[in-house]
Amino acid sequence: MGDTDKGQYVEPDVPNAIIEHLVPLADLLTPNQFEAERIINKQIGDVENITLSLREQFDLSKQKIVITGGGFDGLRKDLIYNCIVENKNCDIIKTRKIDLHPPGTGELFTTHLYLSMLRGMKLRDAVALSGDILSAVLLKMLNDSRTEFELRDILFSMNILK
């Protein structure tokens, strides 16, 4: 739908369609902070209120949510926070922040998250690994002075798993 640094980048009616028709069907959601705030129609300023805020919109006994790429009030700015919300708990996984924001970071993160879970990894471990893989890819791109994903970045991300 969008991101905090770019705002909404889909057509205006797309977020409501996603929220109304797709979100209720999902067992696992991986919105970034901007998208999570759009879904619940309120800002998530600090991690203490994440579970309470999400509980109003989701049945957390049936759905798991991983808010990706969060930057929350009062937390270190050199880290990215991926928040796993399930049942009544919010588990924060910290990852090194790389100051590069190419389109597709959420998709790459979620791809590795699902691949890891299909291989039998627990959600917390899969989130941590996916965050580390994404950071490694972004760091490589930054060192190569590139701002857009290329096929070599996807291949590099797959080789990290070996």
C-alpha cells in the first residue's frame, strides 16, 4: 500500500479493498508500519500500544501479524524493529537498519519469512533470519551504490540461507 517515507503509492481505493476483503482472510499478515497504521486507522507511536491497537481490528487468537520495518518512539534509530503480534503478546525483533529504501523490501522479507517457515522454522526465528537477510542485501546494495533491486540481489539473498 505504501511506506512511511513515500506515503501511499497505490490507487486510492486499493487500501480499503485490501482491508475489507483480504485482511480478514489472512492467517499471517506482514504489513510495514505505514500499512499497519492504515489498516487500524491510527498511528502506532510506541511498542507498548501495538497489541492493544491491533486487537481492536484483528482476532489475534486466529491471526498473526508481523509489522515490518518499524521505527517507534523512544527506541534506537539505528535499528529496525519487526514486531510479532499474536494472541496477547508483542515480540520485538531488532535488525540493523540500513539507510536504503528500494521498492520491494517488504516482499523480499516476506518471501524469506515464508520460506523459513515452510522449512519448519518457528515464527520468531524466521522473522529474525528474514530481517538479517534483508539487512545483508541492503548493505551489499548500499556498498555497490545501487538503489534498486536486481536479480543478483535476490540470488544473493537465497545464498545467505545455505
